[in-house]
Amino acid sequence: MKKALITGITGQDGSYLAELLLSKGYEVHGLIRRSSSFNTDRIDHLMVDPEIHQVSLFLHFADMTDGSRLVTLISQIAPDEVYNLAAQSHVRVSFDEPEYTGDSTGMGTTRLLEAIRITQVNCRYYQASSSEMFGATPPPQNEETPYYPRSPYGVAKLYSYWMTRNYREAYGLFACNGILFNHESERRGETFVTRKIAIGAAKIALGIQKELTLGNLDAVRDWGYAPEYVEGMWRMLQSSTPSDYVLATNTGYTVEDFLRFSFNVVNLEWEKYVRIDERYFRPTEVNALVGDFSKAEKVLGWKPTIFTPELARLMVSFELTRFQHHSSVGKDFN
């Protein structure tokens, strides 16, 4: 049985990746941060689902700022594959917390790579890189496109990207960067714009909420479906040689487009309900991110099947069902 270690297992991508690996017969280990309350909602079903062997999922307390703990866990678990998905991943928040973002998102990668080097565990390593590394560089963006990050988050991810390549070249580590463009789902954090829009559209349609407050509606993004993207992560570590890959849909839509797709699901005109607030604008905006996944398709056989219009429909439909269920059982809507 293969063993995999996932940092950031409680996040959107981590939960989908854990599901995928468990379905393939892996023993999965996940890192969670110690706090006074548990934040395992996205993976709770994996520990109680009778269709999945509960003994195959193990959670460990650890933090990406604690290198000695990472060394201990890598040594004890001896994973065959390591997926580093941990990060302070909210771009706008990274402007408010640049030092923490750099420490957890950037230096955390170095600590994990160094733990693998020190313990000499023979494993394959996946680094969650980001399209935000391209920043101001115009699309389409692929593996050869110059980087020009425009946020502390993008800068930290670029540091992690180069550290991963450096450990691959200096120490022969089987290490891959997955340069993932925006990928969303029903499990996306509620402060991210796509989930915020989906929730807003559903609540407004049900009479729970009156308006939706957003920032820049002109930003162009390449939005895909998260479950498909974690399949791409896994494929990278099954390849014969380590490399770096863009995962994207090759299509770009504005935030306004996503608004329109979402409100169309509930037969409403978004213009009547959306208010713009400059507090939601970034100090330095990224105008357009549109990827080119041709390398991943050629080498890994990976390609997306769900694109932005369908993604918006899936997300809004999920929220409608969720809030209708809450209403029927008398639960709070928040």
C-alpha cells in the first residue's frame, strides 16, 4: 500500500486529493494545525464513510513554521508521495499579512523540502504553485512564460516554485510544480470571490440576503473544477520524470461573467443586487490569467471537462440546496 502525506488536507484541494488517494488504495496522512476548535469539516466524511476504510486516513498535528516537527513526521511516516498544499492562500489577505504569508507559504516549502532531504526518505514531491506567479505577464501563460507576481502571495509562491526546482536539480529529488490556475468547487472558502458569488446568488434568490458586495469585476480568470485538478496533481507524481505543469482550462472570463452565469441560475439580473466596494480591490491588480494546459495534456493525458459556465451552475445549485435544507430543519443560515 502506497503512503501519501498531504499538507493542507483540510482545505478544498486537500479534501478532494485525500478522497482520490483513498479511492486508489493509498494510506493517507494529513497535517492539521493545533487549535482550540477543529476545522476538519471538508474531510469529516472520510473518517465516517463506511465505503472507505477508516484506518487508511491519519491526521497529525503540525505546522509549516515548525521545521523540526516536519522532520519528525517525514521520518515516522516515510511517505511514498508528499503533496504540499499548505499555504495562506487568500491573495487579498496576503497584502495585510505579508510576513505570515511569506513564512507559511514560502519558507514552509523550504522546511518541508529540507525535511525530506535530511531524512533521506525516498518519496515523490508535489508543490502547489499558482498562476498568481505570472501576475502582470499577459496571457496566455504556460510553463515557459516569464513570472511577474503582483502580491505577497504570488511572490511567496514563486519562491516555493524555485526552491522546488532547486531541490530537484541539486539533490535529485523527484519534485514537480503544479502551476494551477483558479480552480473552484462547492468546498471553496467562503471569502473567495466565486464562492461568495454563489452564496450571494442563492441567498438573494431565497430572500435571505438583499445585496452582494464585491470588488473588481473586470479581472479575467481561468476557472476550472477542483476535483479535476487534484487528479492532475496525482498524475504528475506518476510520470516517469519530474517536471512542472500548468493545469488550466485555456478559457478566460471576467468576474462579471461569473456573476452573470451565477445569477442566471436563479433567473435574476445581477446588476440589481451587486454593490462595488473599493476595500475589496487589491493594491496591485492582476488583470488577466488564462492558462495553456497543452503540456499536461500531451505528457500526462490530463484535460478539463468542466468550464466556467457549468462551474457556476454547480456551485449555485449546491448553495440553493444547502440553504433550502437549513430552512427546512430550522438551522441558522450563516
